[in-house]
Amino acid sequence: MKDFTRLDLLFSLCGLNCGLCTMRLNGYCPGCGGGEGNQSCKIARCSMQHGKPEYCNQCEEFSCEKYEKMDEFDSFITHQNRKRDLKKQQEIGAEAYRAEQEEKIHILEWLLANCNDGRKKTFFCLAVNLLELEDVRKVMEQIRTDEMFGGLSLKEKAGYAAGRFQKVADERGILLKLRKKK
């Protein structure tokens, strides 16, 4: 959207974790308010009409009617926890939230470099995005300390890592699939 820019390109105005998105990882999107490739959206227009807050949770009207059914379906990134993530960012502060997100990005990059058999990118993006950082850390510790992991083929590593994340997601009642509109 013309004239819509933001400082934080990892966490969107509306609560998407852009730094954990396949479109951003592939270089197709600069992130919310990142200039070229940045798509227009009703939330960006709303922000411009309300003094351009960096995040919706800084607006007096948050959480407004735009958030009523916002988390029901996903696009190329999960929309499942936008309100929750905005509230968490507000509670712990933007710097602390960004530090958590940067750690998750680093973990995701490692997973994609070492465990992606060409079929797990979206799965790993979802797992790292939807699981709490502590759970992601625990899974990574299991992966890194398992002596047999190093001897596995790439396909086996992908299955092993995905299985560990799926187990934790199942325990937490978290669906690690994009929810498409029917």
C-alpha cells in the first residue's frame, strides 16, 4: 500500500509473525509495511486512518470488529493466534517479543537447513510459529542431543524432527496444518 511503512517487519500490524512466513523466507514478501511487494490490506488502511500505530494493539479501538473472525482461516501463514500474539507482545513488551521471534527465526532457519527434505517447510513454519518458545526449545534439545540423529538421511531427519514437533502439538491440542477456507 502506498505510503504505508513500518519499522518492525517481523511482526505485522495485525499480529502475523511475518518472520516465520514461507512467503517472506522465499523473498516474495518484505513483511507488513516493507515497501515493494507489500500488499494493500484493510488493516493497513485502518492504521493510516488511526494515526499509524506500529501494532493494532496500540490503537484505542483494539480489539475492534476487524478481529471478530480474523483467526478462522489461514493464508500462506497461520492466522490462528494473531490476537493472542498481539496481547502477548503488549504484555511482555515489543523488545522481548521481538527477541523471542528472532530466536524462533534462528531455530526455523536451522530446521530448514538441516531437516527439510523439500516437503516440510510449511510444517516447520507452523510448528515454530504456533508452539510456545519453551516447547520449541525442548524439541530442539531432543533433536540436537539424540546421537542417532546425525546418522540419519535427510528424509529421516525431516520425519524425526516433524514427529517430535507433532507430538508436542498433539499434547497441546495445536493443529499444525494451514486451515483453508472451504
